[in-house]
Amino acid sequence: MPGTGRLTGMDDEIRSARERGWRELDEIDRALERGEIDAAGWHARTTDLTEASYLSADTPQGQSGHSGDADRWEQARRLVLDACQRPGSFLDVGCANGLLMESVARWSDGAVEPYGVEISAGLADLARRRCPQWTDRIWTANAADWSPGRTFTYVRSGLDYVPAAHRAAYVAKLLDLVEPGGRLIIGTFNEETDEPRTAEALQDWGFAVAGSGTREHRHPRLSYRVVWVSRAD
């Protein structure tokens, strides 16, 4: 699914470096603001846009929303493990083709047990085909109103998987999926290095940011970033 945070007030060149397809996504946001669609329509349109882009990609990275090769994928995504400081289960919300599930299992030497949920039926089916060993761990659902009947040590998501006005409630919903002592991980995402807007938004909504990780981005004004919120024991 899309990368975290469509933000206004920045130049087009930076927005393009942060996020592919931002113009189309902005138009969907405006349609919601104008009342032409509701939240369900927003999810349908963003899912259609994402599914078409990802399924047409010819690399595993592209099928998971990343434009680079395997080395750049690792540079951009491995920092999710900064939040995973003990073995446990890892739910990837918006798991796309399952590549991040595979990656965290490999990068952690099996200490992190991956699970996935994906709103796009086409992408969820692709993930099951690519990762047949985890077929029963990959659900097709909208995590915004989904109840798996269990909790996870780590839950990873982006914030832009829901409309902007729904994001505080979405974070609270996802925290309910985190086991006591576990963490909700937001990211990874591209963000201007000197403007930690995602962490600030979480704090404004009343969530205490317990930690963050960052890696160098190929664009000099951006960083790859992840932040996390802990659930009390």
C-alpha cells in the first residue's frame, strides 16, 4: 500500500521523491473532502490505484510499492527491525506481495514471525502464491475495521492507509491489535529530515512516541524513518 503521509505545503519535486502517484492520491482526497465519495469510496479508489500499480510491476520490490532494487529495498525497509527488540509475532498491515514479511523473517534470522493483512484481494492472493508457507497467515481485510481474534508483538502500518481525518482513530484501533508490552510501528516512510511531522502528529493525537529509527535517503533533503508507540504491559 502507499507510503505514509500525503502532505501539502512542499514543492512538487520533494513530493515526487517522497511518494509516487501523489497527484492521483491528492485528487481522491479532494473528492472525499468535496463529499463526492465517502470513506468506503476512498478505500475503493486508493485500493484500485495501488493494486493496478503494484500488480503491473516486474520486480518483487515494485510489487510491494518500492521503486528500487533489492539493496535499496533493504536500505529503506530494514529499519523496521529497530523497533523489534525481542522475538515475537509481526503483523504487516498492507502486506502487498508479502516481501516485507519475507524480509523481516530473514533479517531477524527467524526471531520475528511474520503475518500479513491486505485490503487488495489481488495483492493478498499474490502474497499467498509467493509465500505458500504462510497462506494461513495472510488475511484479506481492511485493517481499519478488522478483528483477527488475536494480538501480535509488533503491528506495522502506514498512516495513509486511511483518510487523514481518521488517522488518530486508526492508530487507536491498531494498538488494540498489539499485545501488552508490544509495539505499533509506523513506517517506514520518506520524510523531510528536519521535519519529524509523523511523530509530531502522533503526539498531537495523544500517543507517546516511544522511539524512532532513521536511515539515509538518496534524496539529500529526505530520510527513511520509522516511529513506534508501545502498548503498556
